[in-house]
Amino acid sequence: MKPSITDSIEALIEVERTDCEVTNQAAEISQKSRIRRIKVSPDQTVHKVYCGNECRNIASGLKDKASEIHYSGRTSLWVKAPSCSACKVLGNSDAHIVNSCGRGTDRIQYRILVRNKSALRKIMDELKEKHMNAEVLEIHDWESLQLTPREDEILLFAYLNGYFDIDRGMSMTEMAKHFGIAPSSLSDSLRRALKKAIRAYLVSND
């Protein structure tokens, strides 16, 4: 049975852990490195490592810790390596991980979509049972993330007028003129509308 969209929530959680070998190795080589988790599973996590001019050194440092390493342009790597303790818990849950970012080498923030508050409590309880300090920093229920009538109007107008086509049918400036607002304001509204629409798709297709 699919989850009820109206019960779903988005949460930002922060977890303390020190066993991410990709994070630790990258930070040892360059304090300027940044890492996002692209795909999380109980056993393996795919990381995107933004390493500036240190890609070669970081790749060399990770070769004995990772199962796969690929260059992604000149300044970043895709690294598949064993999941840390926090990623294992989330990989075993039914949460969708929207994004993640590190806070130093010992803390990580995950923005997740879960079916309901009970599912979020289960994840938080398991993290704490495994002796990871974890806290919820933000939580948004479905009501606060529904499209407003204005966002719905803007998203539909953009779609019908070819804004999302490869050969764009209408520019942001032209759409802004239609709505009588600044392009920057329209861009903000369209971004919020897209985020909500994508969130609804992810949850309803779980």
C-alpha cells in the first residue's frame, strides 16, 4: 500500500558519527573538501567529493577504502565506499534522502522524506540506540508544503508555455512580465513550486 501523501513529512536531522572513511580521508588531505551522499544503502554509499585541486591526492588516499572511484570533471570525484553507521541506519529505513552535508568530520545533516512522524521517531530511536547523538533540526508537515494557488498557477503557466523544454519557449523575464513581478521573485516562486511538486512525486511513488 502506498503511503498517504497527506501524512508525510520532511525533516532535517543532524547525526554525530566519526566512522565515515571517505569524509575522514578527504579532510585529512584537504580541509576545503566537501561531500554529498548521492545514494545511501545499508552496505555501500555513493559520495560526491568536491575536492578542488586535490582530486588526485584524495583519489589516491581513498583507493584502499573505496570499491569504486570515478572522476567527475576536474574538481570532484564519485566514490562508492562502505556506509558509515548513520548511513547504514538510513539505508535500512524507508526514508528518501533528499540531500546531506557534513559539519566537520564528526557530524552530518540529512534532509529526509518519511511517511509520518512515527517513521521519523523510529529512525531517531535507532540512531540513539546505536549511540549516535541525533536531533531533529527542522520538521515540515505536508500542509506546509502544498502548492499555494499562486505557485500552482506559475508552475502550470511555465509548463504550458514551454519554459521546461530544451528549446525554451518562454524565458524567465517574459514570464515575469506576464505576472507583473520581478524575474528574481518569479524564480523564487517557481523553485518553491518545483520542490513541492518533486517532493509529492517522490512520496507518492515510494
